[in-house]
Amino acid sequence: MNGQQLQFSEPVQGTANIAAGETAKADAMARAGAATTIEWAEACANAIELMARRGTVFQAADLIAEGLVDEPDSPSRWGPAFLRASRAGVIEPAGVQQSRRATVHRSLCRAWTGTETYRNGAAT
């Protein structure tokens, strides 16, 4: 193929099952959350809340860079932590950035910001 990627003009039926992918993601996040120590989960939640109150855009690497939380024993611990904060209304997606975590070689990751409701409530 001379280094070129094979391309199809239309999606091939049966090649992607979005529902199965979402189910697998939810299962993996549940397993990761269950395997996370309470101490790290609480430290990470506190770090996310602090960053959310600032109202700036941040990612997991920023929590480590600022010394708010240690690198977890597995990178799969981040997803459940940010998901909990998102579902609690603390943070909301703010786009995608290249990760600043050295361990992931600048792969893309979700960026977050504190919700206006959380920032206003945290300020009172």
C-alpha cells in the first residue's frame, strides 16, 4: 500500500458497534473505579474541585504538576475520577488538548473547566 491508509468511501456496516463500545467503556471505568484506593480518589476529587474553582481549563497533568495529587498506580484511575466530578456538576468538558503527562507521549486528552454553577456555589 506504499504507506498509505486504506480508505472506504462509505462506512462498512458491522465494523463499529457504538452501543457495545459504550458498554465496554462503562464496564472498564467501573472496574477501574472499584480498584482505586479511597485515599487517592479523595485526593483527586479535592484536586479537581480546587482546579474547578479557579475557572481555568485544566487536565489531569495539571493536578500532578501543581502537586495536588500523585500519579495514580494506573492511568485508568483518571477516567472514573473525572466522570464522578462531571456527573456531580463540578466540571464540564472544555475541549481536547495534547496531554502534558510524560507517560502518554502527548496523546489527546479531555480538558475540563469548573461549571459556572459550581464556581458560584464554591465562592459562597
